[in-house]
Amino acid sequence: MKRKHLGRGQKTVTPPRMRTARSLVRRLDVRPLLARGEEPFSTIRRAVDALRPGEGLAVTAPFLPSPLIEKLGSEGFESEVEHVGGGAWTVVFRRARD
């Protein structure tokens, strides 16, 4: 079931698994960082900046990271959102295709 989510470059989907046919998806779980009281944005930024063409980044957090979705959307990234249970969310970011 797919539905568009308001906001540039955002789509909300609830697939049974992450779509990987288009690209390799690197995974980053920021829950341990947040549990230690660390701000994860610099770690996420480094991971995003290291993406090669065709790669995506799946970020798992204990909440829906709306500000991150907006920030990367403004930089030309599309996002797919999945509620994975236990209050956690995974967002896959990919560069929008021209």
C-alpha cells in the first residue's frame, strides 16, 4: 500500500521489506547513539555523503525522523518510510533521479 506523504520528495509506504531492486541500501541504526544521549546527525551526514551513485541509506530510529526527511528532501533525496514496530521507524533515502 503506497500513499504520498506531504512534503517534497517524501513518500510513505508500508512494504513487508525494503525495496532493494533499484540500489544497494546501506543501513544505519541510530537507536544506540540516541540511547547514549548522542546526536546522530553528524553520523547520518557522513553516511549520506559517502553514498555512491545508485546507493541508498536506511536509517532506523525510535521515532519518525521528520526533520531529517525534510532536510534530505530539500537536498534532492526521496524517502520511503516504514514503521517497523516497537515504536521504531526505518527511512530509506535515495537521491532523486533526474
